[in-house]
Amino acid sequence: MNRLIRFTALCSTTFLLSCAGPAPEPEPGLEVLLYGHGQEMQVAPDVDWNSYTKVILHEAPVEFMDNWRRNQERLHGRAIRDEDVARIEAAVSGRLAKAMYETLSERGGYELTSESGPGVMVLMPNIVDLNIQATGWVQGSIVESLHHTRGSMTTELVIRDAVSDKLLAVAWQHQLDAQSDMEMTTSVSNAYAFRLMSESFAVWILQRLDDLKAGS
């Protein structure tokens, strides 16, 4: 799949790029701001980030990890229906939208809008490589299953100026709901785990935007 954001090898990092190994190649017109620890952000230079006070937030399309459906069907011994897949996609996308909306508006002070204009940036998230232990989410009722993890996902984000369509930044972060011991996976625990992943990504993006505003 062609992606605007190129995935790079993981390495230790700080905000100032004190990272062993070469930095990833930036997209045209962007500079690498940070990378490593399963995350990366590239930004356009000479942007007055303080001028952006409003956000148009798009819903995130969802793409499962390769062979996810086949692997889950083999693991649990039953077919996953198209409507089950659509329900999971809608739930994960919805949780990210809610987390982004609440974090940016309530904690970040951005006004969420649907209208383009000066001072408006467009945020286009994308969830890829979604890997969820589907037992609890595929069934209509709570079903328990033992797993080491409830799943993982990578969230990508493209930020553009609403008026000029200038590419302002790209970012991605990979998250894993790791568990030290085998634990029961249910619809409730899955929903909670992916809510935390979404909230973590939203907070991470807000922190990066705050850093950019402070440096403008």
C-alpha cells in the first residue's frame, strides 16, 4: 500500500533526535521532528503554529493487519462475517474520533469546525495494521477468551492547511496493548483497551502541537 507516511525502524529517541541510527528520509517539504519508540513526526518548516486555532477533524478509515481475518477464524474456529468486520471498524474509528475531539477541544483549546478558513488545519487520521483479538467484539454477547494481548494498531495522521491545502505535518504512532500474563479478553476489555490507545494517541498529538506552538 502506498502511504504518505513511511514506516521506519524503531530506535531510542528524545524530542531532539538523540537517536542511534540514521533518521528517516522526510517527505518533500518536511523535516523530521522526532522518530523512534514506534512513532514519528515530520513537519513543514517556518509554520506559525500559533495561528491555527480551529480544526476540521476527519473520520479515520480502518485497515486490518494482513491476514487478520483468516488468522482469527483459524484461531477461534468460526467465520467472521462482513458485518462483524464493519462493526469493529466503526467502533475503533469512533473511539479515535471521540478521543481526538475531546482532547483537542477540551484540553487543547481548539475549536472543532466543519468550515474552511484562515487559522484552520485539517486533521486526517488513518488506522492501519489493526490487530484485535476479535472474540469479544465479534459476538453479540460477552465472550471470554485467554490472550496475551487485546491487540494493536498504528495510527497515522496527516495535517494540512484548510485554505491552501499545504502539507503541514505527518505523524504515526504504533501501540500495543501488552499483558504480562494470559488474561481474559471480552467485548468490555477490548473496548477499554482500544479506548486507551486512542486517548494516548490524541494526547501525544496534542503534546506535539503544543511543542510546535511553543517553538514558533
